[in-house]
Amino acid sequence: MDKKAKKRLEVINKKLTSLRPRLAGSRAQADDAEELKQLEDEVAKLEAEAKQLKESK
């Protein structure tokens, strides 16, 4: 894995650590269905990108 990919993976992991608690809170409160969908989509997109980066070692 090159330096650029490692840095991108670090950034993704940092974003995921902040998004996951927000997603859990949004699921618990469920006031805004659109926000919940947006958070789920963003987490899924970032997880897929992280998986792709890990596989491209």
C-alpha cells in the first residue's frame, strides 16, 4: 500500500469513528428519516472505500 492510500485510509477511519456514534444516535432518536438515510449512505460508502483500499495492498 502506498503512502497516499495509507493516508486516505487514516482519513476514512477518522471520519467513520465520528459518524458511527452519530448514526447510532440518529437511529435511537429517529426524528429525521432523511438524516438517518444520509448517514447510513455515507458510512456505507466510506466502509466500501476502506475495504477497497485494504484489498489493493
